[in-house]
Amino acid sequence: MTTSSPGMVHVKTTINGQAHELLVPPYMSLLDTLRELIGLTGTKEGCLDGNCGACTVSVDGRIVDSCLVLGAEVDGKDVDTVEGMASADGLHPLQQAFLEEAALQCGICTPGFLVAAKGLLDNEPSPSEGRIRHWLAGNLCRCTGYDKIIRAVQKASS
């Protein structure tokens, strides 16, 4: 990471498998970097203090609240967002399960739940219900209740 313009930080990162070079203000969160500089608006703004999980993304395979990470901190790192889950062949199994189990309503929390659940299933393909609930404890939903979300993650697990 180098400062290349007065007040800006030069960042090279990979987002959803695509290389990006950015000039990022040193105070800009990763959430705002993704939404404002890259145009990836799937990651949602919720509480802005790391309590709701709506802005969950993966950085080098680690689940983080993007409102608490600076955009400059992802220099040299791989970032995965909800936009990177689906493929040309269709929806990711978690996305499909969320639809089939009606595990979403307003959609503000959904991207964070999807990215967090993917992180769990990538590391633990067949988690117990208790493990799913524990893993997703940092993600809040005000609309659907959690049972539908848990069922969707169970359905997508192997």
C-alpha cells in the first residue's frame, strides 16, 4: 500500500476474482469503497458499527464487517462479496436455498447472511444446526425470523 496522491492511498486488490487498482481516501471504509468506488451495491449498509452483519464480506477467506475495515486495508488481499457468489450457470446453492425456503424479505440483511453462511459451508460442509446458529450470530434480521435462514443453510449444506 502506497500513498500516491495527496490524501489518497493506492490499493491493488482482487474483488470477486477481478483485479482492481484504486485510489482510496485513507478514512474510507471497505463498505464505501465497494459501493462507491467499485459500484458493488450488494453489500448493504446497516448499523455502521459492526453489530448487524449486513455488510459482511470475505477478505482472504475471513468473514469481516466491511464497515469496520478500511478500504486501504485490503491492499494485496482477495475480497469476496455477494455479487461473486452466483456463476454463469446460475445461483449459488445458498442463494437458491434462500429463495426456496423464503429466507428473505426486505433484503437488507440477506447479502451478509449469504456471505457469512458461505464462509461456514466452505470450511464446514455439514454443520449442525447449533453450529449454523453460532456462526450466524453476528448477523441480524428484523423481518424473516431466523428459522427460515437456518433451514436454508441446512438445505445448502452437503
